[in-house]
Amino acid sequence: MSREEVARQLEWSTSTVFRIETGRSRPQPGNVRTLLELYGVTGAERDGLIQLTREARQLGWWHSFRDVLPNPYEVYIGLEAGASSIRNFEPVVVPGLLQTAYYAREIFRNGPRELDREDVERRVEVRLARQEVLTRDDRPRLWAVIDEAVIHRVVGSVSVMRGQLRHLVESAQQGKTTIQVVPYRAGAHAGTIGAFVILDFLEATDPDVVYVETLAGDMYLEERSDVNRYTLAFERLLAASLHPDDSVQMIERLARTLR
């Protein structure tokens, strides 16, 4: 059905349909209901899409940080906040949801973007606010796989890194958080493609999403074939990793001996 045909049948302007289709305006739930009736969408899928429309009109906590957040990252935070599980692989740094404020500050201060002190502090605030998703009663399941290089790389100072390692140990002792380390002896592994996050959702209307961050722009992959490739890569990383208990023991030993 063409855009012109939709507009004609609903007695809307074609510009109204265009703005909804391209995401240039947030549609009212009533308009979405009308569109779904025209398209023959019923049942759970219809109800889920209408509910998504209602939720999309509510501003998230990150709205107040729009001055320092690029628009694509706002999208990621919203997805992360609604995920039922998060599978994250990081080959270089500690996953953002598990970073301490001191560690995050050093990452932003020495990262690829030129930031002044105020921007650094605002980004640290965002990172800490993101972590509150792990304190909710309906918090997502977090499965973080990190390369051994992550825990050996001293970010900031020895004291900052020791505090970060201890925070990882404490986080792993929480329910619904699993941390595993891919040891050096694993050699080449499926994580040579770089960092990525797989976000899973309970609702049938929300497809799983793979998030990949690059300097050239962030990518969101929703095609089933793409998600399957990254899911397989994550499963192979799990197979190459130490057992969760052994991973925590390795981190604990390094925290004690770090000088």
C-alpha cells in the first residue's frame, strides 16, 4: 500500500503519513491504532505497538543530558533501559554498566573525543545513571565477557584500577550479573571483531538488537541473520572463557597483587 493510498483511505495528508513513517514526529496512540486497523494488524502485536507508542511519548531520565549525548546514544540508553537481558563483550575496557566513577572519568578524559572538564563530568553522570538499571526489581540479566587485557590495563592509577577490579568482584556476586574472562591462553577468539552488545527483549514486538559503537557512527543491527552471527560469536566467547567462579578469582588475585 503506497503512502498516497494510506493517506487517501484515512483522509490524512501525505505529509502526516511521511512524518510518522520517517520518525520525524511521534504519533498519537489513536493514530497508530487507526493505521494498524487499516493494515490488518490485530491481537498481541497490535496491543504491543500501541503500548510502545504510549511509552515513546514519555521522556526518559537521559533527556536532561541531551546537551552532551549524541542522538544515537540516546536511542541506545532507551533500548538498554527496556531490555530483559544484556550480553556485552569488551576487549579493551570494562563494560560501561560495571565501571566505577573514577574509571569512567579516566576513560572519557583520555578517549578519542576532545572534551572539557564539564563535558567529562556530565558523561560520568550519565554512565552512573545508566547503571541504576541494575538496581531495579525488574533489572535485566547482564552477562559481561571481557578479554584478560581489560583487567591488566591500568586505567588512571593503580588505586583507580584496584577499586575497579574490586567493584567487578562485588558486581559478580549480585544476582543476575555474570562476568567471565577470556584468558590470554585462549589465543585468537571470536572477539577479534571488537566490542558489541546484544539486547534481548521480552515483548514479541521488540526484536533483539545488536549495538556496535564506532567513531564513524553507531550501528543497530536487527536483521535476524545479523543477530544470529553475533549470538554465535558470543556463544563461542563463552566457550573460550574461564568459568564465572574462576574469572572472579582471577580478578580478585589481580586486585590483591596490583602494584
